[in-house]
Amino acid sequence: MAVYNSAWPRTFIFVEKATGCGMPEAKEVTSFEELRKFRLADEGYFVITDSNRDAIIHKVNAKCIKADSFNLKVTLNEGKQGGWFWVDSIATAAHEFRAKRCKVCKPELNLVQPSTFEG
Ligand SMILES: [Zn+2]
């Protein structure tokens, strides 16, 4: 019988669904290349999930998130104890991951989407 962490598959199912229905948006970050692209784009937030702790929301360019941590969690542990996700907003992170805001990089609560100003 397979033994697995119950939080992980549930998160994964959400990501699968979200890609088909537009917003809200969350994407699993599975490689350093993706991580780099998200940081260059400088939009949205990272949610780092952990099977032993609450998920945490960080700014994409926060200094408190480390490449070593990504390497350990995503590459070496293959996501078994949690993973990294990119989300479009704090609302998405809070709703879908029940994530808490990082006390170090302090992502803003009230993010106004750029599209609000269009038209
Ligand atoms: Zn942080």
C-alpha cells in the first residue's frame, strides 16, 4: 500500500484544475529555469508548501527564499515534503494553500492588478 502525505496530492489537483479555468492562477515551479523566469518577470508570489509546517507566501524576489532550499525541496526530495508554487495573488495563495505571509519579506495584502487601470 502506498504511503503518502495527504496535503500534497490535494495541492497538485488544484494546480491541474487551475490551468484550465483562467483565474485564480497557480503553477508549480519544477525547475531552476522556471524559478529564474518568475523572478525576472517580477510578478506574483511564491508559495512554499511544507508537509510539517504552514505554507508561506513570499515575494518572488525576496532574499529570504534561497536557491538551496528550492534545490533540496524540489530536486532532491522530489516534492515529497512540499513544493514551490507561483501564484498570481496573495488571495489565491491564502485561499488555495491556506498560506501565511512571510514575516521577513512581508508581501502586501492589497495587491492591485495592473489590469484594473486598463481601458
Ligand atoms: Zn519571505
